[in-house]
Amino acid sequence: MDGQISIEKILALVIESAKNAEEQKVLDTIPHADAGYRCVHDLKSEFLPGTRQELFEELNQWLDHPAQRPVYFLSGGAGLGKSSITHQLCTRLDVSADHGPRLGASFFFVRDSGDLESARLFFSSLAHQLALSQLSFRPHIIAAAREYLKRGSRQQMQHTFEELFRRPFQGTAVTLPNPVVLVIDGLDECGERELIPNLLELLLELPTMLPGIRLFLTSRPEPHIQSVLTSASVLPSILYRSLNETVAQWEGDIRLYLEQTVPNMRPYGDFVRDNPDQLERLIKRAAGVFNFARVTVRFLDAYRDHPEEQFTLLLSDGGTGLSALDALYLQILLLAFPPEGWSAPLRAARLRSFLVLIALCSGTLTPEFMACFKLETQLSKADIIGMTDRLRSVLLIDSQGRIVALHATFTEFLLNPKRCAHPLYHIDRATGNALLASAGTVETVNIPLRNYMQYSQQYWHAHLSAAQFTSALKGDFVHFIEIQMPIYMAVTRPVNRGSPDLKGWLSGAEDGTQIIIEHTKSEAYHKLAWKRFLASHCQFPDVSAKDVTEQIQQELGVRYHADLMVSDTDIVRFRAAHNGLIEQIRAAGPEVQEVWLNVAWLGY
């Protein structure tokens, strides 16, 4: 009997272990972004103990009383420390006692950062984190995920919410002994602005659907967000706090930060002890803006000589009408790249190329990747690292080797002609995008391909559609269609990419319609050619005019026009370009071949 009981226990343990492993596999398959508070870069986690005490007392009141409104919306302008506050809240919730409110999930939107600026993985990421952090939610989410994943892993936002939240939880009695907080930071940094109102409407269903859920949201006060969160229908459920209205109250926090850091930095300790009025003026100039104080400290750390000169620069107004932060950015640029040394044509071109990449490039910006772009001039990796070092008070290289701005306000400053009027530093958005679009028409197969190809796949059409139309760029685009479309389609997933944007961009060209027709035909041919090349174990593909015409008809449906019918002459041109690229890849050697085939497989 004891032996039988022992066997039954062992079998039960084996079954339980297999069940747990299967559930974990389902959870791991839920698509999710690394957007939780532990994953964000260090800049968003800087928090000085002893600051923001009144705000955290208010947050504790909000969390500890069940009768409080379920949504807390923290609004505030750039540089006021919203992300630092949010990160600190997550940290406190994650270590709170079992009987208190707990962190359920967090999502930090980050501008120009792929999945972190997209709404596509927002709800699936929340579901994934909730299933890991809350045992009461876990079985419901796992059961829902099994069905959800049958229809694709990266579904549209509304379908993800329906399958992973509304359907499994609506009408289900899930008991939460303590409040579970979902923390969303930087709604304004989501790149898909048009989706944010719908995202918020869905998100605001959760406290009603699951009593005990609390939402903590932060954003700049932007109309597309404010209009939803201050509407009459949801306002009774939202506790609204504007940091803009409390800046004066928190001047003491900025004072504490500057008084604890600046005097401990050599040689500034001796200087502020002998000139206490200088530190006092700096505190007043910060005017409660945490980002100003943070950039100031990094500036002083970067330039540890001639303290009187550095304080003079920090306290300079930089010109009529500039805010303190903008004046500081201008002084940093003037010191790093003085006009008398950087106005010569070649040096100015190098500087503009660097600032265009900083201001307008999206995604992963490593020095190696940035060196792939040829804009006004080609920058080397050493050039890029050197320029980054000159701007180390506003730029840094993070733990993953990426160059990132200390705060989004710096790139916004570079792009705004009213804020940055100096011709050496201002970056015109349309001109900069034209340079990036032109640089995207690469034809060599030997550049460091992995990141460059992925970037081309995601952003090239966006740069082109935002670019200033010029005959030179039109020529680059025509060359791209004729010669380089095989490269682009090797890394582009098989979907119709960007033609409406291209039509708008080419509207001023007399031959714009003909160029669009050629683009559509070429894109369809090379899409089919890559599919068949890979399916035939890398043999030269056989694609007919009829095949390509049918592909275009299938994609465009009612928008198909007879002018898009592909001829045998078209096929001869397209085949020569495609096979020419394959021959280049084969001639380049095994390493290049492996990169190309791996990237192409990912695309198809």
C-alpha cells in the first residue's frame, strides 16, 4: 500500500511538473516587449531619496483607500521627472508587503525604440507580466493565450485586448485581496499617436472589469491624450495631477539635488563655497525642472576646469526668448562645437551628419551602425564616438552600446527652428529625412548588414515620405527601383509597403505616376523572386510576367489598374537586377552569404 501511494505521489508530481512546463511554454510564447521598469535604461530610473515626498504621500493615500478613484493620471511638461517618479513607484510597489498594493505590470514607452514606441505589443506585454506576477490571473490568461496564439502572435491591438482581457475576464469573479497596479509611463512617447485614444479607452475598461485594478498613467499634456483622460465620461474615475502646477512647490527638491552633487565635484566644491550666490542662482534658474538640473550636473562633470567660466555659461540666457533649458542646450553645443572651429564646409558637414542621425534616426543607434550611413559625408566609428564624447552632458552610450539622448527635449530642440535658431546646429526635418532616405538606397552587399537591413525594413519609407522632394532624391529613388529593389525586398516582409506615402511624395514630379507604377511592379517581382529563391534551396528563380501581374492584382484588389500589367520586357530588367544581386552575394564569400540568407529567411 505504501509503495502504491508513493507511486501515485510520484505520478502526480510528474503530471504537475508537465502541466507547469506546458503553461510556462504558453506564457513564453505570448509576444511581449521588454518594457517593464526593470528593463528601461538608467536615465529613467534616476531618483534622489528624500525628494517628491508630498507626491508619494498622495500616491500612498490613493493606493491604500479602496474608495479612491481607480486611475491616477500624472501629467507634466518635458523634464519634470515623470519617468523617475514612475520608476520609483514601481520599485516601491514591487517590494511592498503582502497585505499592501502590488505591482501587476509596467510598460514604459520610449520614443524611437521599436517595440517600446509601438502599441502593437502593449496589451500582450501587460498580460504576460500579469500572468507572472498575479497567481489569480495566471490560469485565465494562459487559457486565453492558447486560443489567441492560434490566430497569430502579433495581432492588432483591439484583438489582443479582446482575446487576452475582455473575453477571459468579463463576467469572471476574480478576487483581488489587495490592489494590483498597472503602471504606464510616457504615453506621449508612443509613435502611433492615432492609436492612443483607442488604447486608453480599452485600458480604462480594466478597473470596471476587474475591481481592484488600479491604473497609474503619465504623459506630457498633449491634446490626443488629454482629450480622452479629461472627458466627462471618464473624469469621475480619474485622479488628475499636473506637475506643471507644482513646480514651485518642488524647487526644494531641485535645491536638495544640486546642493548634494555640485559641492562634491572637484573643483566646483571650492568654487561654490567661495561663491555661494552662484549655486543659488543656478538653483533659481532650474525653476523646478529636474532635467535642467540633471543636464547641469552632467555638464559640470564633463568640464572640470575653469569653474567660473562654466558657471558663466550655465547662467547665460543664450539669447532673447530662450527657456533656461534651451539656453543650456545652446551653450553646450557652442562649447562642444564652437562655430569658429566647425563652420568650415567639411567640418560643418560632419557635424550636421552626426546631428541628423541623433535627431531623426530611430531604433538602435550604435556607433558601428551609424557609420553605415553616408549623409553629407561618411562618418567613421571614431568620428561618432568623438562627437558623442563632446556632447557627453546630453548624450551617452548605454549598457548595450547605443547612443541615446539624456532626454527627448534635446532632439526636439535640434529640430525646432524657434528653439534652435543657430544655423550650425539646427536640423531641418525635411532636409534631414531626405539625407537618410538617400543613404538608405545602398547597393553594396558588404556593409555590416544585420542592423542596417532591419533599419531599412522598418524606417526607409518613413524617411522618404517625410523628406523634402528634390530632383536628386528622385534620381536616387529611380536608381533604387532599377538596381537596388532586390536588396530592399530581401529584408522586407511580404506586404505592400508605403505606396500611398510615395504617391504623396512624388506628387510634384511630372513622371511621378510612371515611377509609382515601376515601383509597384518591381516590388512585386522581387517579392516573388525571393520567395522562390528560398523555396528552391537558393536556385535562380523563374518568375513570369503573368505571375507578377497576378501578385499585384491580389494585393491591390479593386485598386488594380491596367497600367500595372507586367510585360516580358519588365521581367528581363527585373531578373537581371535580382540575379545580379545573387551573384554578388555568392562572390562575397560564406560570411556575407550567411548574413543575407538569414535576413531573407526572417523576412519570408
